[in-house]
Amino acid sequence: MTVLEIIDVARDLINEPLDSSRAFPDNSSGFWKDSTLINYLNIIQDEVQQNIVQVFEDYFLTQTSVDLVAGQKEYALPADFVKMRRVEDNRASTSRPVELMPITLNEKDNFVFPYNDSGTSYGRGYYIKGDYLVFDFEPANAANSGVTLYYTQRVGDISAATSVSEIPLEHHKALVWGVASMALTQQQSDNNVAELKYERYLQRMKLETENRVTQRSRTVKKKPNRPIRRRSV
């Protein structure tokens, strides 16, 4: 569903439909401005994404490269960064990158990863400090795309009428009911039904998103042993 479709369905649910041919955003007709409902949509979208990540943390996985600077340990995280999943050092002269291990701040002077190439230490550790990624080593030389980050990215705000949320299409009903619930709260009206519907779609989404790989069954059921019947003599 597009932004306009989500907002219009939410308007239908709260009994304030607007003509589909109206200008968008319409911030003058009716009680709820389109711009207000767009703000609600982005708030709900963020909450829905957090629920998805809780049950399937790699759903919004992406990657980016970091250009290393000689002598520099701290690097700004991507603007859409939520959670780090893996960090790889690409500088080693091997066919495969070396995984950098997450460490705590207190471990930064004691942690050593057992990999060494021509006397130069690669693949040590890193920790996150605020909006910065901090390595437990200082690169001796600059290296373009020296490190690769795999991380959960934040879903971007949407506002254009034809924009489509990155939330899976099959779960856009949760967005609709979430917007409707917030709109009724703004009006100080009873939003119990809308909130119940929103929570129900959230729970359904969690169940359907928990394991997206169903190529093989998780367990194999074993047939119960049949009791041995002894024949009477």
C-alpha cells in the first residue's frame, strides 16, 4: 500500500474520508491533517520495524564499506544504523575476509585475535561508542573499503503519496490500524477497537516473520513405539 492508500483507509476507519482526487497533502479539510497522519504513519512504521527485528533480526540487513584512514580508530556509523551484525576486515592477503570480533570498552587493551599476516595484525576487535565504531587497532596505511559492515538498517520516513513503506506489504494492515488508533487518541475518542486490531496484527506479523526459511522442517517427528502384545499361552 502507498502512503496515500494507508492514510485513506485509516480515514475510512475513523469515519472521516476525503475525496480521493483531493490535493495531497490536504491540511485544511476535516479534523485530521494529512501531514499529521503522515507523522503517525512514520511513528507506527518505526514501532512495527522494531517488532520485526525482535523476532527476525536480519530482515532489514544491509551492508556498507568503510575506507580506513592511517592512524584513525574511530569512524562514524551509517545514518540509518540500528544494530551491528558482523564486521569484516578485508585487508588480509587471503581469499577470505577476517571477522572482527565485538569487544567491550574494558577489553580494548587486552583483546587479541589470533591472526597475523606478515607481522601485521588484522582482525582484532571493535566496540561501539555512541554513533561511532571504534577499532582496537590503528591502521598503519589507508585502505579503501578496508572494512565491511553488516548491520540492521532503520526504515526511512515516508511522505510522498506514492511512496511505499519498507515494512512487508502483507503487514501493512498493522500500519493502517496503528494510524487509526493514534488519530482517535488525538481526538480523545475511544480507540480500544483500533488498538486491539493493531496489537492483533502485530502478533500475527511476529508469528509469520519469526522464521522466514521454511525449506526444511525444524524437527522430525518420530512415530511412537507400538506396545508389544504378548500372546497368552
